[in-house]
Amino acid sequence: MNATPKKLLLLSSVLSAAVLATACGNTNNTGQPRTNAVNPSVQPQGYIEKQSDTDSSGKTWIPLEPAAKSLGYRVEEEPGGGGYAKIGYSDVMYKVRPGSAEAFSLGKTCTLPEAPIRRDGKIYITTGSLSKLFQSKVSLNPGSSEISIDTPRERIADDKQNAAAPGKPFRIQSMSSDQAGELISYAKKYLGVPYDFGAAPYEESKKFDCSSFTRHVFKKFGVDLPRLAKDQDNLGRSVSRQQLQPGDLIFFTVPGRFDRDTIPGHVGIYIGGGEFIHTWGSPGVQISNLDSGYWNNVILHMRRVL
């Protein structure tokens, strides 16, 4: 990348105020996020990027990590994982690798216009590739060097269409209250199992992220859930809070990131009594209150797959 003199870029976006200061890692002894780690209120903000460059072809490159974190995401590179960077909320929603144009975006592979590069130990990405990766319009104001990232409105229609016509049939299985109790008891066996962003299968890693936990639990009872929360959200049928039963899935938003907050970034299992079991930061698999506090403010909806 042949850099011209560096410009100051203002990356404006809708983001969660103080979201994921330690990327899902801070919880209090009730299992709920600390208020200084995650805040459901959302205010438009931005940041000044002092390490951006424009190459000889006029493409602007910016460091990936601060751009992703400005949207409330965490970024981790896979140790020994081929150099991939994992990006998301409590689920891995995006993956990129320096030197490769092939990327992973909201459950699907995509080809970026330009492959990300590594420079001075950091991953850089063009604004065009960032737009393709986040499925959001990225616009540049040449005069002010302001870059804005819109919420991905186009994705909503795609997800609704995919939900209406899934790739393979899925049948809701009926489960007695006794069987639901068995599922909850099985899930509770994993209380305290560590959380790991983008965790490998439990049999290999002995860790979970939010959707690998729900997938592991439901697989024991003959239900094959997809790997990501956003895809699990396409299965079963919607239920209201009043209809909620033990064993139902509860989906939560990435606060402020997606237009009308329609794409889930977190999932847990309702266990009754106004509580749900999920994995989030420390101490890993835990039980949290659904009807008060942080989680009540970011509920997206509930679905029944049993």
C-alpha cells in the first residue's frame, strides 16, 4: 500500500454508549453486565482515526479494530487460527483474514473488493471492503474526511425472506413439561463453563459462546440449531412474554447497531421463574433475570423450537 500523507477521518456511526468496554467480559455477581461495561442507551458518536491512509489508486484504508469497536463490536484474532480476525457482539458475526478477500458476514461467505492487509501489527481494510463486510453503506465526505456507516437496512428484507423459505425443513418438536425440565437440568450442568468468543465445539474447546451453548444443549434433545444466534432466530415460531415456557429461546439485540434492532446478537434459554440461562463474559454459563435490569431492556423476541 503506497500511502499518501495521512488524513484525519471522522467515522460517525450509531453505537452503544460504552458498549463492551471489555467485550462481554465484565459481569457482576448477579450475572448481569456491569453498567459501565454495557449500556442499552444509544447515542450517535464517532472517533478520529489518525492512522488512515489513501493509496495511489485513491482507496482509503483504516485500521479494522477501532472501526469495529466504534460500532459496539469486539475484535479478536484467532490464535493459531490462520490469522482470522473475529468480530461481533457475543456471537462471531464477521470474520476477515489479512491477504484474503474471502470473508464471513452475518452467516454467509462474501468476497471483499480488496483483501485486508496487515501493517505494523494491525489489520487495515478499505472503506469499500468495510461496507461489504458490515453490509452497511459507508460514505466519505472528501472535504471533511468524514466517514459514516449506516445501519444495514437491506439485510432485514433478506433475513425475512430467508426465514420464510429456509434451506432445509425444520419441524417444531413437541416437548412435555418433564422433558423441558430435563433440558433445563442439562443446561444447568454447564454453569460456570468458560465463555469464549467464537468458541470451537465444546467437545474440543470445553468452552461456549452464546449460540454454541444453545446449540449444544438442544442437540442433546434432537434439535439441530444453526451455529449463529441470527440463524437460530429463523427457526420455530414466535411467542410472547406471556406465552414463554421453559426451553424457549430468547433473543437480544446489539443495542443501536441494526435498523430497528431486528438482528439478534445474543441468545439464551428460558428456564422459568423470570430467568434464563446463557453464557456471557465471566463466569461463563450463568443464570440472569429476564424481567428487570439490562437484559429486559434489550429483548428482541422469543421463539419456540420445541
